[in-house]
Amino acid sequence: MNKKNLVLGGILILLATSAYLYQGPIQKWRSSFGKPDNFFAGLNVDEINKMEIERNGEITVLEKIDEKWKIGGTNSFFVKDSIMENVFTVLKNTVNASVELVSENKDKKEEFQTNESGVKVKFSQSDNELIDFVVGKTGNDFSSTYVSLPESEKTYLIKSNLNSAFARSDWYDMTIFSAEKEKIDKIRFQYPTREFTIEKKDDAWSGVLPYTFSVSEEKAGEVLDIMSNLLAAEIPEQIFESTGLDKNLIIIQATGEGIDNTLMIGEANDNNLYYVKRGDSDNIYLITEEQRDKLDKQIRDLR
């Protein structure tokens, strides 16, 4: 190879290297130049086992128990699995998200809701605090969120929907029962002055106690729908007094393959919602008057 070809080859290598550097590392450096660091970058989300979320002056504490998230200060109220799955999906995206500084003016924090009006969030691993931040309103693209650190005057826009994950009040799992209704084959109805039982045999419902009586499939189905999949209307104060749950006003028990759902219904509150609890739990819920009425049956109502 002559000297001229060597020089041309060297020039080509130099040009190729320059193009790679410009399109790759240099371009990446230019695009990130001046951008703030993502203060979530060092967060290992798998280490989080406690969250404190303060919204509108109310603090909700979430504690990881095995693979479930329990509402702190309650006996056995948990967060719905799908809610926590979304939280951790958002958090894992947040760790690698791009961040833009939008304001260094403390007075602007009100506009972005990264002041006292925002959602204060704190993550811990046992007693070790991992990060403390404020979630503001959603960005104009509806997929970004304004965020700030509690003692900072700065507000950032992060390419992650933290607002949808934490600006919520529905942390409680409202599920009272969730079962396959096809597996229920017996329902016992108990009231202060009467008690009766219906059973399903050969895919047909009939009354068996205190005597044999006919049962409408449609009427039995209405009870089945509630006793297999029941959601609370609200979660009340967990105070047993004045609920009427000690009076055994209505007790419905639905059983079957791997299912034993017992519901105790008490009295109504001032909003005509009825206090209920499961037979195997001290958690108190409220259901609607319509739901309660569908379970307040006479034998004739099922025919």
C-alpha cells in the first residue's frame, strides 16, 4: 500500500471516528448538558418497605407485609394489588426518567403545586429514610409530573406520571368478597326471628331448611352476585359501638368449594349506608341500602 493510500485511509478512519463521536457520546453529552440530575436515580425501589403519603393534611402509611401492602394503624386493611403494581411501575420508570428544571422561584411552587398543596411522599427501608419529595400537578403532556424536594425552592418536571400514582385517596382495598360464584352451592340466611337455607344440587337451587321449598334461579342469583363479589361503598371509622353488628340483625353465609363467606349486617348510619363485617375479620365496612335490601329476605322472596 503506497503512502497516498495510507493517508487517505487514515483520513477516512478519522472522519468515521469523528462522526461516531458526534452522533454518539458528544451528541448525548450536548443533549444532557445543563440538565439537572435525577434525584431518584440512586433509589432502589425494591428496598422500599414503608411509604408515608400526606395529602390534604391526611397521612396514609403503607407498610409491606410479606408481598402485601397494609394500611398502617389498621388491623388488616390492605391496598389493592393493582394499585401497588401501578405505583412500582411508575417508580421504576421514574428512576430513569429525564428531568427538567422549570423554576427556582419559591413563589412559583404554588403554581406547580409543589408547595404545601402538593402530595408529600416519604419512602423508607425499615427505619432508614430513602427519599422525601413533593408530588405536584401533572404536566401539560399528562405523562409528566412537577416535583420538588421539601426544603428546596426549585421545581422540576420529571417524565413520569407520579401524580397518578400518589395523588389519590383510594388506598383502601374496598373488596369485601371476591370468589367464583359458580363454586357456591349453599347459602344460609339468619335473622332475629327466622332462619332458612338453600342449596344447589344438579345445577338447580332449592330450599332445604327449615323445610323444602322452591327457589327462583334469578332470585338466588341476586344473592349470589353479592355474596361472591361485594365491594364496600365506604370505609368508616373502625369503632364497633353504634354499628348494630352485635345484634345479629342479618347474617348471610355462602359456602362451597374452598369458599366460606359470612357477612354480618348491622344498622344504617346517617347516610343510609349499612355497617357490615366479614365473619372472619374485625374490619368494618359500609354497603349501600340496595345491597342490604337484596340480602334481607323472607322465604317467599326467593320463590
